[in-house]
Amino acid sequence: MAFVQLVDLAHARSGDKGNNANVGVIAYDPEHYHLLVSQLTSARVKEHFGEIVKGPVERFELPKLHALNFLLHGALGGGGTVSLMNDAQAKVFSTALLRIEIEVSDAVAAAVTGRGRVPAGWTPGEPPGKGE
Amino acid sequence: MRQVEGGPIDYLALDYLAEVTMSIMQKLRSRDPAAGYARDFAPLMERIFPACISGGVRVISNAGGVNPDAAADAVIEAGRSSGVAGQAKVGLVAGDDLMERLDDLIAAGERFENMETGEPLESILGRVQSANAYLGAAPIVRALELGADVVVTGRCADAALTYGPLMHEFGWHEDDFDRIGAGVAAGHINECGAQATGGNCSIEWWDIPNLADVGFPIVEVSEDGSFVVTKHLGTGGRVTSATVTEQIVYEIGDPAAYITPDAVADFTSLELTDLGDDRVRVTGAKGRSRTDSLKVSIAYSAGWKAVGTLTYAWPDAAAKARAADRILRSRLEGLGLHFEEMRTELVGWDSTHGHLAGEPPADLPEVQLRIGVRAAERAPVERFTREIAPLVLTGPPSVTGFAGGRPRVQEVMAYWPALIRREAVEPHVTVDVREV
């Protein structure tokens, strides 16, 4: 067995619901959805975020979309315009969750490692007017 | 403009209202009775009106903000100056604004408890700046029935801008909750700009083509409620089941109970099929009966805040920023200033992932110290903004990035979600259609 970061198994989008953050996590490969269901529990996510999330973590399953949705209560310092946080709208809580480690078989680890990251040597290309 | 001219569409939905927008608009209207709506909307209509009329594209927008009446007049004016006088009608939906009626409603037994905290409204009643019910599709459908080419609303459910036209077009019955649930899903996918078509998309983002000319989402809906998500041919971006799924899970709570005024949609029932060529079919939508209440968004004054920043450079950038933070806090304490909250973040290190970022390395090239304060009174916040710049001369070295001057003091508008009985709102909703 091996560990990979969730970023290699799933993509995610997050946003705000008042003072709560929501993080939707979607398996790249439907065959890996069960790994998320079994390992990405509410308790594990609550522990991962620690002091960042003041209240409980709720989890909802969307099996047909091979996705999980997490509601992180009390994560936004009051939310909306009250919050003093740089990420007051929880736009990048998704990536904070994608740091979490998931245990997978060696074969899966070999297949997915690096999946969620920009390829080595990638550049955004020439600015307009300078290319071909 | 691109959405109207880039290919055939029947309806254009334009969402202008974030949660706190209404309070800002309320403030503008209190200074100018003709203001209080999205100012971009009429100039946009002036540009697209002739194309909409000749192409049969009907526009639905919540751009009316807290003053849909004035917004409708501005749209009529825009229509006249764009040359469609006598050829177009503008529908105006009002009655979402509860501000004037708030005391009466409370006297009649409405409690407006905070949906998140359960607190009673009395604790903030004197500071309420705006109160609006989220209206459903019925008045939009009515305006379309009356022949409106443009429908202007105040606060309504964002998704109703999309499923309202569907109910009108297909004659979906108000109790056909599965179909309305499908329309809600279509509206949710549609309502956040290019977020369903490759914008803010984390799936191989580096490979998504031509985001400089990204196509906005289009839903092609069938009478049975199934629909295809796509974008205009030749535009940038990408539509796959993965990009659409990212938008489905955006800003939701329980996906099996996405509540709107007209149905409770079940997003867990949705099935997505990639058709290729930036087309995704969505089927299987389910919905349940609408609730007895409508959501109310209340905004209230909650004090003042400011955020100041300074940039520290290598070596030991993070250590210097933290030392500066200590010095500033000591200064503020020495001045006897009290804040409800003071928050320090290091942009370039922990401002997005907090402690999950770990400890910063000593050779971090640079970091931005970001300090925010909030207080009930303006004075301590004002004073805080004058204490940032002196840190450049009195604090740790290799600091820059203060050329923008003192931080701006902002009034805090807090959001108070509540519920109201439908019967207290719906009889007051009006639909008025005017000739351009």
C-alpha cells in the first residue's frame, strides 16, 4: 500500500454559505470514488482542518457524480463582509482539503501520482502578438 | 453581447446580485432615489437590445436590485436610444423588498430568526439596512406571458432566472416538481458565469483552451426536463461532465435538498453523459414539493473594518513580518484601542491554507503581512490605518509595498438569512409590463 495526496485522485471546488464553507470533491476516476467514501470521513476532514473549522463537518454523498460534498461550519470568521480572512468566500478551501493523504494500492499510486499537478516544464506560452 | 450574437439562443439570464449587494444598493438609493440597481445593466441592454429583438432573445435579470422600478425605466430609455422604440416591452417584478413592511411583519408574527444561529432579529433590528424575500418563478412567468422582452426583477432565486422561462415556454405545472427540479439544476449550472465552461476549473486547468475568449454556459432544455449544457461554437473553455460536476457542487449544502421557492431539487439524482464537442447531457433530475416559506436576505450594519498590508523580503521574510505584527499589536494596545477581531495572515505563506501550510522556510523570498481589524466604532479602525505606514521606518528591515497609502476603512454589512411565510409576501408581488 502507499499514500497519495487527494489532489491526485480528485478535483474540487469550494465556496461560501454564510459563515460556512462548502467543499465539493469529485473523483477523477469513478473507480476511486469508494476510496473517498471510505477514507474521507467527516471526522477525518474535521481533524485535517483543525482550528480552521470551528463547528462540525457534515458530509453528503453524490454517488452518481462520484462526488462528496462537505459543509464546514464556522470556517469563515463571520463570513461575507464581516470576515477579515483573505479567503473569506472559501474559494480555495478546496485545495486545502486536496492536501489530505489517501491510502491506495501501489498500482493506483503509480497510476495517479502527479495527476492533479501542472506538468513539469509547462509555461503559459507567449503573450498575444509574440507567438506564431 | 457574445452570448446573444454567437449563436441561436432563446433566453438570456443575467444574475447581478450577490448576498450583500442589496445592502450596498439600499445605501445608494438612500442618497439618490433614482439609484439602487445594477448600473451596468441598462448600458448592456442598449448594446444588445436590437439584436435581442431581431433574434427573438428574451432577457431575464435581477438587475433591479432594490429599485427595479428605476431599473425598468433605465432599460426603457436604453431601448429607445438603441432604436427599438415601439417594438419592445419591459416587464417589472416588484414586491420582494420587505424593508418598508418590516415592523408590520414583525407585529404580525414574523420572527425572522437567523437561519444559521437561531438568534432573534431583535438583537440587530435597529441596524437593518435591507430585507428582501427571494421570489420564485411565478412573476417572471407572468411577465413573459404578458409579452415582456426584458424582465427586470429585484431579489429572486438566482436559478429562477433560468427555470422561470422554462416554466413559461413548456407550460410546466407549478406542481411538476421533477421538471422544475431539472430547471433548478439547469439554473444552478448556469448562474455563475463561466464556472461550468472551464472557468475556475481545477481539472487540467493548464490545458483548457482560450480562456481569454471563454464561452458562457448555455442550457438546451427539452420539455421533459432533460437538458444539454454547452457553449457557443468557437468560444474558449471546455464543457465536460467533470467541469459541469464542479459547478453542481459549488455553494451547496445538502445536495439532495437544494431549496428554491418553487421546488426542492435533488442534485444526487442527476446523471451526466459526455456527448463530446463541449456538450454534456443531464438527465434524471428529481424534485420535491416547495416549502411553505421563502428565504429572506437581511443585511445589517455590523461596524467597521480595514485591512493593511506590507511586503517583507528575504532574508527571513516571514520572521520579519511576524515581528512587525507584534510591534503593531503592541502599539495598538498602548493606544488603548479595542477591536472585536484582529487577524494576521502571511500572504505567500499561510493566508489560504492556515496551519496546513506548515512553518515557512527561512529562505522564503518574500511574504506579504496582511493585518485586518474590525470594531463596532469607526474611530479605532481609522486609527489602525494610520499605524501601518510608520512600521516601514520603525520596524524590521527590508519592507516595501506601502505606496498605495493608508488602508481604506470599510463599513461592514453583515448577512442575516431568515424565513418568512409565503402568504406574507406573495400577495404583494406585482408584475407590470411597459412599452419601450
